[in-house]
Amino acid sequence: MVNGKGEIIMENQTILHIANYAAPYKGNFIASLETLEKQLKLNGNNRMVYVFPEECKSVKWIDSFIKKRNVVFVPSPIKKYF
């Protein structure tokens, strides 16, 4: 929906974010997603669902991340040759 100012309004939507990310640190990437999620919730009651590779299950930051969020783990799209 577009308001009178030409701005796109999102309300009660679910955003699916798929990321092949399993770094041992959250970094700016995850911090940016958290900020986006907060703004989407505040401005329209939207929610995010995250999809990460199974390798992400073992990183230190993921436990606290999944306590507050809907996260799905899928097999990694990258083949391992080691």
C-alpha cells in the first residue's frame, strides 16, 4: 500500500530473509538485520523469519538470536570438499 506521500506502507507482513551466513561473530550484517527487524515491527507490526545454513547452529551468537526470533536451518548450499 502507498500512502499520500508516496511512501510504501507495510503492515502485518512476514519478511523471509535467506542468508548463507555462519560466521563466528554477528558482525554488522546481523546487527543490520536486527535493526531492520526492529523498525519493521515498530512501523507496521511486521515480522521476520530467518533462514540460515545448518553450520550456523554451532556459532556462539545464534543461541541468543533464536530466543527472540523465528529461525529455520537448512542444509548448506555449498559443498564441502575437505
